[in-house]
Amino acid sequence: MRIVSIQKFNSIMSEVTSGYRNCNVYIYWHRINKTLITPLSIFTFIMLSLSLEKELEMYGLLSNLIESSWLFVLSIISILLFITIIIAFLHELIHILSFPKKFKKAIVIVDLPFTISVVYNDELKKSNYLKTLICPVLVLSILISILCILIKSIYIFAWLMTINITLASSDIFSFFYILKKVPSNAYLFGNYYRCQR
């Protein structure tokens, strides 16, 4: 496993992908992210935040927290940030575990302050590539569902699933885009593919 910057990763990709076609998934992803995913995620977080009052009333916590509302807001933001970091870490770890050679061929791309990604440093069959894309969101959705069934909270389920799907939105989009646009006999290397001869 190697840890590299986004610039170093782009340099690696340009060296090894001559003869491959760019499937342009990220061009379309950035368009859809700006116009749909980001506004929808913000709207969902706002709606969940507004319903927080009813959830706290149910547990009898609201009256104690109103006196220090700024501390309450700071606490909620801190908790959500911590949970987001844990889910993001688990998401990338599941990507690595779904790679054929696990840690040996993994490249961790660090584009601070907010992005850490994992990429397989070799070509994969289209079917294997699709599996590695969708595996984290499926596994985490199942784990979140089991957790929320055990603690009996639909509210926590909504929060955790919103975080999970928001973090996995580029993988979900890439999955369906590649499924539809890239030929079934293709081998993918990052954002590039070549067809088997």
C-alpha cells in the first residue's frame, strides 16, 4: 500500500494508462454533484436537524440543553464529524478489502483537507471493478441497519444512512455510469479502460 498526493497519483495514472480510454466518469460526476447531490445532501441534513428537537423531547433531554444551546450545537456538530470520519475510514477499508490483492496493490490518495480515497494500482475486470465500487455502501448499509434495529432508533438510522450514502455518492454514480457506458469485456485502471482483444 502506498500513500500519495493527488498530483502524484495523476502522474502515476498518466504513465500507466497510455492505450486506455478515459471513461469520463468524473466529468459527469462533478456536474451532477454540484447540481443534485450536494443540494440534496444539505437539504436532508437540515431536515434531520430540524427533527432533532422531537427526538430529544422523546428522551427528555431538550429542557436541559436549551440553557446552553451553543454548546449543544457544537456537541452535535462534533459528534456528526466524528461519526463521518469513522464511516469514511470504514468505507475506504472495505474498498481495500474488496481488492483482489488487498493491501499490496492499494494506493491511498490524500488530497487534504477533506479527501482521502483508495484506488487499486492495477487493472480490474469490469465486474470486479463494479464490485469494489459498490461493496462499501452495501456492507455499511447492512451494518447500520442491524445497529439501528438493535437500538430501535429510526432517527439514528436516517442520520447514519444519510452520511453513508453521501460519502458513497460518487461510488454509486460511478457504478451505474460504468455499468452502462463501459463495454462488458473491458478492463479498468482507475478512470480508464481498455477492451479485451
